[in-house]
Amino acid sequence: MVLDRRTMMVGSMAMLLAQHGLNAQSNTAKAAGAQSTPQLPHADQHKGPKNMTLKLQSFGNMLVFPGAGQRHQGPLAIRFATKIGGIEWRTEILGDVSMEVGMGSYLQGPHGAHVNVRLGLKAGDGTPFFFQYISVGEMESHIRGETPVMLAGQIEIDPENEKYAWLNHVQLVGRGILSEDPLCQSYEMAYLAG
């Protein structure tokens, strides 16, 4: 028996639909050109993870000190690019973190505001890693020190490192407040654990 690509595709779709509890016959007929309506599962039939919870695990406080940079008016908002002058970050897991290099780009305007930061860092034991994050918030009040920004980021570290490789698979989050003299973004950091 010789099957053409369309027949194989329709058969594969029918198997996939059946695995997900959909009416494969209606969908197969529709894929073959018949005028029928697929039978979609009701919301109460969806079998998602039970008792899904997220837990925040403390990951220290991170202080970010912006350095000198360049600012220009973009089409939607002010753009700003800067070298990061330094960080102070200590965690129970990484120890005293030091910075090798860091850059930030900022967008601030009435239609949106965010900060993108990329950092080349070293753990207290000298293990190199990369950390990138984006922070979002209402920037006008944040610049006055009145409201926080929220950080979401990720770490990239050598997957062969038995001590730290698990950090490649977690989401880091933070809540940051801006202060002056010196200019500093202070983040209360955590990672999400399931």
C-alpha cells in the first residue's frame, strides 16, 4: 500500500488529536476537505498540573551601580546605553559575586519603560557565569524612588559544573528601588522553585 504525503499527514493529525481527546474523525474529515466542525474539549476536560504552585527562594540583595553612558531621543522614548559601574551581590549559593563586565540599555517614555542588563560575573569561588535580565515598571515615579521595578532574568553557567548547573533551569526575579548618592538600583532577589 502506497500512501501519499497528504494521507500520512491527515492520519498523523488524527492520531495527535485522539491523544489530546479531540474528535479525530471531524478534524480528519475537515483536513481532507469536508465541511465539518471540530469537537473541542471543554475547559473542565483539560488535565493540567495539579496543585501547581510557585515558591520564591531568597537569592540575596543585588546592588547595581550604573556608569557613564550615552542618551538619545528615540522615536517612542528616550534611549540610554551605559556601562555598569559595578555590582554588590552576595548569595548563600554563589557567595560574593564580582563583575567582569556589564552593559545596560534603557527605554524611558510615556508609552513604555524597561531596562535590559547583561553582566559577565564570577561566583565567590571564581566560577564565571553570565546573567541577563529585564526590569519593567512605571519609570517616572521609579526615578523619584517612589515605585519599584520588577526584574526577570536568567543565569547561564557551565552545565558541567555540578555545583551550579541547576541555575541554568531557574527563573530569577527581583524587586528594585532606585536611590541616589551614589546612584544605585537595589534589588531584592529570588529564584522561582516549583
